Amino acid sequence: MIGEAAVRAGCRFYAGYPITPQNELTEYMANAMAPLEDGTFVQAESELAAINMVIGASMAGARAMTSSSSPGISLKQEGISYLAAQELPAVIINTMRGGPGLGNIAPSQGDYFQATRGGGHGDYRTIVLAPASGQELANLTMTAFDYADNYRTPVMILGDGMMGQMMEPVTFPDPVDLQKLSPKPWKLDGADGRPSRVILSLLLDTAKEEEHNWKLARKYETIAREIARADTYMTQDAHLVVIAYGTAARIAKGAIKRVREIGLKVGLFRPVTLWPFPQRAILELSRFVKDFLVFEMSTGQMLEDVKLSLEGRSRVHFYGRPGGIISTPDEIAKVINSLYHRQRLELEEE
Amino acid sequence: MAKKVFERPKYLKKSVFHYCPGCGHSIIHRLVAELLDELDIGKKAICVPPAGCAVLAYNYLDVDMGEAPHGRGAAVATGLKRTLPDKIVFTYQGDGDIAAIGTAETIHAANRGENITVIFVNNGVYGMTGGQMAPTTLEGQNSTTTPGGRDPARDGSPLDLSQMLAIAKGSVYIERTAVNSPKNIRRTKRAIKKAFKVQMAGLGFSLVEVLSPCPTNWKMTPVDAAKWVEEHVTKIFPLKVIKDKAGKVT
Ligand code: SF4
């Protein structure tokens, strides 16, 4: 699904390294690039090599992508830091699995911190998109390439193994016309009739490095203003709102449908961009909602962003299942139920 | 015909080298710049400089430059060259960069037969970080991390990366030269010229390993350092064509 969307988005360079649970994507890209005259697929010798090949392809102006799963993404962080520093566009897919360490190959959301806090060394951010359905996965893959080019920054799609297995009908957006994409006046293609260009990240002069850091910070501010996005479901009249992303949000939605059937006024807030985090929209909700339940397939990472966003205005509860455990909607419905009744009881007492 | 003997090559920027006196980098930069002009490839050249003393190569070589993380030159060059097969892509790397932290990237680029050129400057030491042991440091040679000299039992022996790369099927042309004498400098220029020509002909992976003095970290005068190359380094890393599958390239 990502593969087809990436090709339609104009991705012409893919480098990757085998790791479960995302080998289907690598294999898809091998077959998709082969017939394209301007397409390149390289099975790299390591995750490090793969991300660095992407750096090279991006310098040359190509729409480039790599993908991996948690342990492999750790290795790619070096390159992601350089992409951010050198202001190079690229798309990185992380199909998260249980961790830390080798962990397991089951769906997990344990890489939230790594993805949204920069991940590699240095003062930078990565745009992080979290699709929750097949259709959204396809759409956001296209969006990821546009964001990467527009803002000249690496973009990560954060998913998990569940997403790859979803059998949903998807309408793919039309392929982009590569000729119509904005030119990249910074790319390296030989200084023929123009001054030579340098793409670097070494700034030994501290004043220059500071200037570069602030320049990046201003760019991140612009990004935060322009693309922070969330999806809501039945929040208008909700007394309790569940906050979850990706697969966890799908499970939560199932739970909310069940509790709505028995009359509980519960809604779902689903961040689509994890960085920038849709803070303002959550803060907005806190005007009417007293209790939030954060549900993650981890021991609580996005939880911190929710608390920061709410500035202490509402109560934040947490339910998490790390290690690759996939909760059922019934399990979440139970958690919602008990929180909801506690809240109602309190109100009656008041 | 009158011939100008010393002229700034077209592809050398007008900045003064920061390299120490007697350092081989300045000479090798100059040779590369001359060849970019002589082969008329400067306009389509993209250089991938390393981390190390030559990290500032972009201040000197007047071509497009894309800086790679330490050791990843061959991978970055792979991405560039695969995207722009008509351009001339070359990396410029030191021994620590290529033969320690970047060994995997280099071996696999050679094995895939990437049509890139590698200038591998071997001075047997980590220059920029202050003289630590490199994979190519000679046995017994002093460095800041080998008290009493490199001890094979403790520190391992010098690694001959070029020889290893020659085993890879995809490598086409590999030669080891030096820049410690006018004669060797001329030989180095010929070798780099051939390496570029191999790429221009689309034949595959080419590499020139250049033995280069680092008087500063060897704690020698430039003259003594040049002599050390001749008397010690070439004994372990002999100057020769290590592999040539290309034959005569025009
Ligand atoms: S430290 Fe050595 S390699 Fe570095 S510039 Fe000085 S002489 Fe050259």
C-alpha cells in the first residue's frame, strides 16, 4: 500500500535492509522500481548504508525513501540527523514492533519518543505522520513526500505491523507528474554554468551553528503552525475523550462505538501528526471535557505530550499495553466504562 | 611552446589550504583539481568529502559537494550516482573513514560495482582528532592510543583495505600510489586519471589509495615524513596496481 502510494508520489529511489515486519514493502519497491527507467532500488548492506544512500539520492534531487522497523530505525537515526541538518527531503517508514532491544515482531507504539523528539543527535525535529487506516496510509504517504520537499526536512510515517495486514479497499490518488514538481535549486547535479554548491552540516564556527539552529527552529515553528492535524470522532457532546493514534485509535474507536450503544457520551481524539503535536486542538477540547484517557501500545509516551498540551486543565488517565499486545475493543470499553462511571458519580456527589 | 609551470587549477577555489606544511592533502587536492579540468569533467563532478582533516575539501575544490557522515561516503555516492548516472561522482576519504568506520559501505559499494571513484588517502593515523591509531597504523608506530607503539597482539595489524576490495568482483581498478616524491606524485596523477576514466567509461568501481604523510601527528619534519613513507609505509603497503580489469581506457 505504502509502496504503490510512494511510486505514485514520485518516489524514484528506495534503499532498504530486510527486517520483519515490513519486508513486503521492501519487496514491493524492488519490483516497482525495476521497470522504471529513472527508478532505483538498492538492497543495502545495512540500515546505515540505506539511509545514507537516501541522503545521496536526495542531494541529487530524487524523491527518496527508506523503510524499516524499530531496531533498524535506531540505526538510521544517524542519517536522519544529517538529513535534518543538511535540510534534505526524505521519507522514512517505521513499522514499529515490540522493544527495546530485539523485542519481538508484534505491533507496538514504543518508538513515539524516538520519532517525535528528534531521535538522532542534535537540535532538530522530524515530521511524524500516524495513519490509522489503509486509505489514510496511502494519502499520507503522498503527503509525506510533499511535506519533505516543501519544508526540506525528513518525514517519518509511524505505523505498525497491523497496518500492513489491513485488508481494506483503497483508492489511490493519481500519480504526480514529476515534471510539474517544484524545482530544487539547491540540488547537486554538477556546477555547469552556475557556481558550485555545497551541502554540508559541519559548522565549526559556533556563531554559524547557532544561526543554523535558529533557522531550523523557525522552520519547525512554521511547520507546527501549518500542518498540525488531528481527527475527531463524536467529541461534540463527550464527557470523556480517548486520545490515541494509529492502530490504538482504531481499537479505541471500536470501544467507543460499543459504549455509545449503551449511552455513554465518549469521543475520540486522534492525532494524525505526532510532530507537530496538535496541542491547540486538545486544549480547545479541555474547555468541555474534564477527563481524557490516553491509550497507547506502550507504557505511556504520547501521554507526556497530552499533559503538556492540557497545561493541567483536565485530568489525564492512561491505559497502555506494551510489548506487542493488541487490546480488544472490549478491553478498552471496560476501562472507559469504569472511568466514565467514576466521573458521573463524582458529579452526583458535588 | 611556452608552458606555464605553475598556475591555479580552474577547479581549485581561491582559498589558502589549512593543511599542515608537508601534508599530502594539499597535493592530492591539486591533482584532483587539475584532472577535473584536463578530463573536462569538473562541470559534471560531484564530490563526497569525508569527516576528518579533509572535511573542509569543499573550501578548496570548486565542484558540487555533498558531505557524508563519517565513513558513509560510498553509500552517499551510491545514492548520487544511481540518481545521476551521467555525472562523475567521487569520494575523498581518509583511512579511518574508509577502513574503520566505513568498511562495510566501501566493500559493498565495490562489490556492487558502483560506478564511482574513491580517493583513499592513507596516512596511518586519525589526523583531525589528534593522532589516534588508525586501521592502517604500522606495527610499532606510535599514536596517542598505542602507548609503546602499535602492538599486533593488543591492537591488531595494519589493514590492507585495497587488497580486500580487489577481491570483490565489482571492483575494476585499484592502485596504490604515494605523494612523497615528484615521481610518485606524477604516478598518483596518472592513477587518479585512470580511475576517473574507468568511471567515465561506465566500467565500475575504481579506487586510488594514496600514501600520504602526516608530519604533524607523526611528529616529524615534512622531509622526514616523506622519508618514512618510502622506508616504512611502502614496505607494508607496496606501491602497485592492485587490480586492473579495465586495461587501456580511452
Ligand atoms: S593533521 Fe596530518 S593529515 Fe591533518 S592536515 Fe595536518 S598533516 Fe595533514
